[in-house]
Amino acid sequence: MFRSLHMKLVLIMLLLITSLMAIVGAFLMTSITGFFIEEFYQQMDSVFGDSNPSNAAFVGSLRSWAEEEDVPKMQEMIEAKAGDLGLNSATRTYYILDGRTGAFLAGSEGQEAFDRMQATPNLLTARSGIAAGQDRVGDQSDITAGYMDVAIPITAGESAYIIYIYDNRDTVSALNGQLFLIIVQALLVGLLISVLLSFLLSKTMIIPIERLTEGAERVASGDFGSTIEVESTDEIGILTTTFNDMAAVLQDTLEAVENERNKLDTLFLHMTDGVVAFGRDGSVLHSNPAVSQMLGREVSFYDYDALFGDKFPMKKVLSLQRPDFVSGELTARERILELYLAPFSDGEDGGVMAVLHDVTAQRKNDEMRKEFVANVSHELRTPLTNVRSYAETLRDNDDVPREMENNFLDIIISEVDRMTHIVQDLLTLSRLDSGRAELKMARFSLREALDSVCRAVELEARRRGHTLVRSYGETLPMVTGDRSRLEQVMMNVVGNAIKYTPDGGTITVDAGLRGRRAWIEVSDTGIGIPEQDRERIFDRFYRVDKARSRESGGTGLGLSIAREIVLRHKGAIRLAPHDGPGTTVRIELPIRQEEVRHE
């Protein structure tokens, strides 16, 4: 019940009012009692004290009658001062006592009333003083006692009397009782008012706090958009404003964190490198699809030891100090992978992060580059060697027959042409690779381009005894492209068919339209291409039979250039299935470049 802040405030107010009224009541009652005691002794001093000259005459008269032992006269004189002494039969009485024995002699009350009284300290003080021959007034006050009294010794010669005035404090008690009743009534009214005020005060304080609590619960549940209305400029209003600002900053921060996390998740999901994180127990914590593709198995079904433990034990990797790492290389499903391992986090939630980079294409490119350089060197070295040999022969021999000299010069010119052709092909490939070879796109007739190519090679085909067959009809489509470049491609393919077909063969050129793509096929009855060489036939400097290719003047660059030109036209070139001996090369081109799709 009292766990509620509202009830705590109400209880605090009740305790505060109760404590305040109790303190005030006690102070007032104590003050009233003290006032009456002080008033009592002031009255006694005004009659028996030495400060007033008339008091000395009154006390002297009492001593005179005391010396004569005339108690009635003493009683008469005291009763004459009853008004000044405040004597009354109800609360304040006087007694005349024997100073040595303390026996009752006279008084406003009888012997029985005096006998019911006990000897008080003031009365004992006066008697002890008379016994010692001194006049000691017993006028010590005691606020805790239930009475007020004073004992005044009256001595004269051998006579000694004590005038004892006693007040039972009934007046004070009655007044304190009334005051206590008033205080209780005021306390009840105060408590009622305090309850009402405390409810009002607590509501004034608690409603904003409850709103803050509701706002905090909404923030905890993920709702950062709603704000709390600020209704005051006090500390709670400042707290509410600060809370709204905090919620807005927290929302912006979480949005930024979520945005960065989404970026990282997207990067992690789509990055080409494989990434996998392992816990300290070797279990897979996170992985992206690339790592499973590289390793050829779902890594979440394996642990660290099964994947990389034989190459790099986990304890060795965990012992590294960041940013140290270990790297190595492994082969998976004919892929060459570079592996990088490093620890992350030094606490119990740490582990090992593995990154895999597929370098298969890079290694293949390195091998191709090395092979390309070797082939270029070889292709250029052979004609250069021939040129040097024949040139030195002509220089060192003056008696070379004219016919032989012309023959040597023809060979030199042929070798130079061969080197020029190689350099031109390399320059063409370089421009195509760098994108600097601009294509002059235009609409042209595919049938006219094929006719032009066939006319250009017809003489060479006849020289070798080949039959050149044109299987395409008159209704070939118009295509968009660089006609000269595409005729270069067709010339290369048809030329290869003529070169590598034994004399007396058949070369067939066919073409047609399929959907929005035109196709061209060149078939021959030549030596064909072995199955193991078909995938590499379009690689640079690759030749199936290097000796025969060199004899026929081939450099191994023609089909590479043809493929680059066709790809620039968003087309495709490949070896098509062929029945019997020989080869079929198929070229496909889009009839319009804006309607291109990759195949």
C-alpha cells in the first residue's frame, strides 16, 4: 500500500501535521504551566518580598504577633491579604504551622485537609532553616509537580512560625485540559485539511511523474515518436522537456545505428568475400552466403575444427594479439582461396573471424598473363630470328644468286608482315580491353555483309579446292552494328575454316533470324577441335595445333579479337554442336542494340 508515491506523500503530510501539532501543544501547555508558576511566586513576592516597603511593615506586623504568639491575629492579617495572595477555598489555601514541629495551628482548611498533604521540599527547607537559626524561604518551583507551594518562616525571639501557602494547580490542569481539547480538535481539522491538500499536492506531482513513467514504458517498447506534454516550468517540467529531448536523440541514434546495421548486413550478405565468425567453442556464430558457396558446403553444419582446424588450430589463433592475424591458402572444389584468421574480442564472448577471398580468377589471369607474354615473345622472336638470319646471309655473301636474293627478301617481307599483323592484333585487343575502340553503329544488311565476306575468301577457297556454300536466303534482317568490325569477325571465322580444312573440303555459311536476334553459322569439314580444347579456343594465343597454326600464319589472336568485338555488340560467339568431322562456329547478334539481352 505504502509503496505508492501518492500514499507516501499523504503519510508524510499526516505525520508532519501530527508532529507539528504535538510540538505546539506541548509547548503551549508547558508555557501555560510555567506562566502560572511564575505568576504564583510573583504574587507571593508582592506580599512577602523585600522589594516593596509596605511588605516589610506587613512582615514586621506578623513577627510582632508571632512574638506574642497570637496566631489568630496572624491569621487575620493573612486573610486581609487574601486578594493579593489569590487565596480561595477551591484551589489555593494557606496554613499557619509551628516552625519547629510543623504542627497545624490555623489555616483556610482544617486539620484533616492539612494531614492529607505530604511534607513538600519547600516546607522542609523552611523547617530546616528555622532549626538552624536561619530564615530560609522555601520557594523552589517544580513544573513536573502537581502543585505549587511556598513556605515563609516568621520568627521573633523564641517564637517560630511558618506561613505555608499551597496551590493544587486545578486551575492550570483545567486550562491545560481545555487547551488539549482545542489542540486535538485543531489536529483533527488540520489532519482533514492536510489529507485534502496532500491529495491535491500529490496529484500535482504524481500525474507528471505517471506521464513520464508511461513515456518511459513507450520508449522501452520502441515507440520514440510520441512526446509528453510539458505543463509547467518547474523541475518536473524541465525533467519532462529533458525526457522528450532524450527520446528524440535516442530515436535519432537508434535510427542511425539501424541504418549502419542495415548497411553492414547488406554488405555482409552481398559481399563477394566469404566471412564466418566462430565462438570460443568453435561453433559458427555468423556467416554469409559467399563462404558456403566458396567451400561448397553449408558452414553452419560444421565447426571450426572441421573447416580450418587442420590448417590453423583455434588455440593458436586465439593466442594472437590484435591486430595480428594468420593467413594461408586452401583449395576447395577447384577454387583457390586465400584464408585470413584473426581473433575478435578478448572476453568470454570473443572468438575467431575468418575471411576467405577467391583468387582463382586472379591466379588464372596471372597464368594467362605469363602465357600471353611467353606467346608474344615466342611469336615475335621467330620472325625476328628469320629476318636476322636472312639479312645476315645477304650481308655476308656477295655472290648470292639474284633469284635466291629475291627469295630471301620475300621471306623477310613476309616475316615483317607477320610481325605487323601480330602488333596490329595486339593493338586491337588493347583498344577493345580499354574501351577506346569506338564502334561506328549503323543499320546495315546482314546478307550484303555475308556476301562481301564470301566474295573476299572465294579465291582462297578455290585455290585450296574447297566448296564454299551459301545457305542463307534473301530475307536476312537488317542489323545495327559496326559493319567493318563484324565483317572482320566473319572473315576471321570463315578464314579459319578455310585454313584448317584439308584441300577439297566444304565450307558452309548459314544465317537466319530467331526472335530479335540474328544468327550466323560457319561449318567446315576440317580437322575439328578436340573436346579438351573447346573451352579455350577463344583464349588469346591459344592454338590447338601450334605447329600447323604457325605454318598457316596463325597467331592465336583472331578468335580472341572476334569474341571481344561480338561482346561489344552485346552478342555471343561459341562452338555449336557439329555432326561428323569438322567444326561449327555460331555467332548471335541483336538486330537492335537497345533490345539487347545477355545470354
